Amino acid sequence: MKVIVDTSIWSLVLRRRKKPQTKTSDKILKLIDEGRIVILGPIRQEILSGIKIKKQFELLKVYLKAFPNLNLEIKDYELAAEFFNICKAKGVQGSNTDFLICAAAVNNNFSIYTSDKDFKLFKNYIPIQLENM
């Protein structure tokens, strides 16, 4: 099964100055070796946003090109809105990007690898599959 790796995980592995979490890094390396990682445009944008040093920005852009970009369709945006509405009705808030990740994962039968605790809340109301941390 392919895996959408959320910005929170990429941040732990790539952008932090301190040593990345070994367990998370090992999991990412395993997913890379298995060719299971896909990325969404909004995640790619979030990863690259805020990098102040141009050289680091360019290196990260090159690195991320190794991962296929999942092309989103109208049905993904519609399902994201539906998921937003379902969760909001239950008192659970999330970002548009988070629900787009959920919709793309469900529509493509992918799992989501994230450290964002909101996704555990979403899972109570929408049919997403989460990778273990």
C-alpha cells in the first residue's frame, strides 16, 4: 500500500537542526526502499515553505523530486469538503489540507503517515488508515 507522508513527518526527518528521531527516520527509509511514498502538492509546498537559505531550499526541492506527486481530482476536493463537514459536525476541527490528505488517501486506498494528533481524531469519524509511528 502506498503512503502519503504528512508534513509533520517530513519536518521531523528533514528540517529540524537537532538529530531526527531514529524510529521515524528508519520508517521513512523503509518506505523509500519499498517505493511506497507519494506526496501531495500542498504537502510539498508546506515542506518547502519557510526555508530561508536558498541553497537548502534548492537541495530540498531536488530531494523531493524523487517522490511522485499524486495528481488530485475533483472527487478528492469534494470528499475533503465532505470529511470537513462530518468532522465539524462532531466538533472536530482540521485544516483544508488535512482533509485533502484524508480524501486523497481514501480515494486511492493509501495510508497516511503523520505525527499530527488531529488525524487520530479524524479517524473516529472518517475511514482513513494511519501508519504506526
